[in-house]
Amino acid sequence: MAAATSSGVGKRRDDFLGFTPFSKSGDKTNTPKRKRVNRNKKKSWKKHSDVRDVEDFLDDVRLQERTVGGLLAEKADENLFFVDTSKKKKGAKKQPKRKLLRPLRIDLILQPDSKVPAPKDILSHQVPNAKKLKRKQEREEKLEKKGILPRTDRLLLAQKDRPSSAPKDVANNNPDRGFYDLWGEKNTLDSAVEGKDQWYLEQTKKGRVKRPERLNKKPSELPAIEVAAPGASYNPSFESHQNLLLEAHEIEVKKLKEEKKLERQVKRPSKDEVATEESNLMEQCEGIVEESDDDNPLEDEGGQEEQMMTSLPRRERKTERQRKKEKEVKIQKTRLEAEKTERLRRQSLFQLKSIQTSLKSRQEELLKRKRLREEKRKAKALQPKRLGRLKYQEPDVDLKLSEELTDSLRKLKPEGSVIKDRFKSFQKRNLIEPRERAKFKRKLKVKYVEKRAFREISA
């Protein structure tokens, strides 16, 4: 037995074992005291309750729901087991497996692991003032059973029964409205104007303005899209491609001739061709009559006047006999001319065939001239008109040289531009006037300033 010390704490004996698992000797001073817990409060339940077995069970349930889609205990045997009906024998040689069509690894990674459906968003299904609306609906149903309609329905019915003061036009978006052919001969919009006097329609301004005939004509007879030459194809024949090259060559030659002509007109003359004072004086003196060497010009003028006076015929008075003779000669001449015309008219009866041939040739010539005039008029109608200060310039011919032709459409490089082609087509068909690109002219001089930050670096 151990004796009590002055401090009041007893010493344990090492040769005696205790009865409790916490005591190592027979001394009861080392046994832990039992804690007193208030079980009436929820806080102590969570703190001093052992719920590990419940949590393990719930974790197991969640795992089964994620992996299998439900509890294994609730699954049928057909979903858990299957009967092996394969005819493979044990120990037989394994055949090489064929490559199966399996999904990609990235698709497997992106697939969701859980089979549990997403939680329902309760807030998205909530209706504001649901109780109030439900009570209102119930009240309206009770009144409807009694035959009492709500105020809004009564107003709508009254508005529907009220006769309209003026007829309203049918809305354009009404699917029940009647349809008519817009380009047909009869138009329903003209029904209100049919059978009325033209003067009345003009005074009341209900008649439509007559469309001018010039608006029905196209500005040009050219088609909107012109078919390209056969030589412009990606795989043209030799003859068509050579014809297109010849056409482009003639256009270039014509341009060169115009450039050379312009250079000749603007070219400065050489030193030998420059006009001098002597040459200018000689040009001014050409054509001027030189003075005669005679000393007496007045005498010559007097002699000339006398000669002119003597050369003038003197009018003598005719006698009566001469006048009668002249009259007889005139009558005889007139009679001979009349006989001659009569004789020629008689002889023309024997020239009917020659006259018919001449008339036929004349008619053919007139028809030929008329045909030429018609062709010129048609050719002029196809030409672009002068709408502005600039003339229409034909675009360059889009073509490929012989060495640029390819045997494959994929290797072919496009020529020209679709936008430029459409723009030139508008100009050629007289839809817009020929234009040129606006030239940008800088009004103020550009001033270069070296910034301070750059100056510090470069210094």
C-alpha cells in the first residue's frame, strides 16, 4: 500500500495491474473522467456523435450512382450479368484482333464521368407572385361559372361589336388578304379609278401619272454580261488563241501609233528647223508684187483706159426685119426641140428592157444604201455615248500568252478583276459616265519633327 504524501497525491505501485484498459496499475487516479454532454442541443449532437458509418454508406451510394447510374441492389440481374455464348475453346490460339472503331482519346476525356443528371435549377422555374396569380385565376374561374366576365374581356367584346366608322385597309402582313399579279394587265389597285372621267381624275388628283415612253427604253442594247472570246478559255484551241493574240497585238500597235503621233506633234524642232529673222522676213515678203521699172506709170494708166473704152461694144438699134427674123428662128428652134423629144419618146418604147434593168439596179443600190445606214445605226447604238467630259476607254484584253497556258485548272492564274469588269460594263452600257481616279494633291507641306524621346536615344 502506498502512503499518502503531504501534497495529497498518492504514488502508484508498479507491481499491480489495473482492471480498466486505460489503467496500467491498480491506482484509479489515472482513469479518464467521463465527460458530461448536454444532449438537448443540436450543437452537441454534431460534435459528439459518431456518424462515420453513415457517411461511408452515403459515399458508397453516390459512387454507385455516378458509375452505374443507381444502386446495385436495385438493378436487375440482366443488367449485372450476361451469359457467355462464345464458341471459343479454352487454350485455343488467340486470333489477331481487328482494329475496332473506338472513339478518340480526347473525346473520352471530354465525356462526363458522372451519370447523375444535373440538378434542377429551382429559381428558373419560379414564377414571381405565383400565389397571387393563382388566387386571381381561381377567382376568375368562379366568376366565369356564374357568367360574369372580367372587365378586360367585356371591353374587348364591346369594341368588337361596335360598328367601325370608316373601312380600314387590309394590312400587308395579313395572310388572308387576296393576291394579284403585279405585272398582269388587270390590277386591283386600279379598280377604284376604272370607269371615271380622265378630267375628273386629273382635278381630284386621283389619276396616276403616265409613265414616259423614254423610261421604257434601255440606255443601251448591249447585254449585261458579254461572253468572252473562245481564246480566253483556260484550255482554248490553237486557232482561237492565235486570233485573240492577233486582236490584242493590233490594239497595242494602234496605241503605239497614237503615242508616236503625239510625240511628233510635241517634239521640239532642231536647230536647222528653228525659224530665224531672215526666214521670217522672207515669208512675210512672199506674194507681194514687185514695182515696175517704167518711169511713167500715169501714161500707162491713161492708155489702158482708152483701150478699155474702145473695146466696149456699142449697142445699135435693131430694125423691124431683124426682129422678125430672130422671132422666126426662135419658133423654128422650139418646134425642132419638140419634134426631137417626141421622136425620143417613141423610140423609148423599144428600150423598156434596158429601162427595167436600170430601174432594178437603181432599186438595188437604194436598198444597199438603206441596209448600210441600218447597220451603221445599229453599230452606233452599241457604242457608248458621251455622257461626261471624258471618253470611254476600252479595257485591256484579258488573255494568257502561249507559255502561260496550263493543262490544269488548278494551276491557272486569273486575269483581270471582276469589279473592274462590272464597272466598265456600267460605263459601256451608258448607266454611269466614264470617270477617272481622283488625284490627291497635298495642300500643306509635310513637316518632319524629331520627338524628344527619340532625340534622347539618338544623341
